[in-house]
Amino acid sequence: MSKQSTFSEVKETIFPTLEQYVPIVARVHGKNHPEFHEVHQIVTALIEKTKIADTEKPDLKEEFIKLRDVSNNYTVPDDVCESYEAVYKMLGELDEAYQTD
């Protein structure tokens, strides 16, 4: 039985990659997938709130609700690159870790 990762552990590995990928994916796919611009804004807010909270668990319920809504529960469109898919996979992992932490 594997141990569930905590939000704190997951964010340490995922945030640096999200900060790199999300702006690029927004630039590349934003024209055909304008909803990703909203994903970009929400991810930026999520990361900032987490940094401000420092060692405390931030209140990110609203951000994850919005992300699930905007991304159709992290459903990857058929016409996007692997980076777009990776972003949704990472966001799903973060969301799950946050909910179970």
C-alpha cells in the first residue's frame, strides 16, 4: 500500500514545473483554447496564495473548484501538445493531494 503524498510534498515538485509550463501553454494554445488563459490566472493565484501562506496550508478550495470547472475536471482536449496534457495531470495531482491532505 503506497503512502498518499501531502499537498506540501506535491507542490514542492510540481510548482516549479507549472511556473515554467503554464505561460508557454497559454501562449501556444490560448488562441484555440481561450479557457486556458483562465487556467493560467487561477494557477498564478494558487501559487501566490501558497507562497503567502508559507508553512500553513492555504485555503485553495475556490481555486480548485474554478480549475475543475474551467478544465472540465482536467479533461485534456484532443488537439493539444504533451505540455498541455502534463499541466492538467499536475493540476489533478495537486487537487487530489489538497483534498486528501
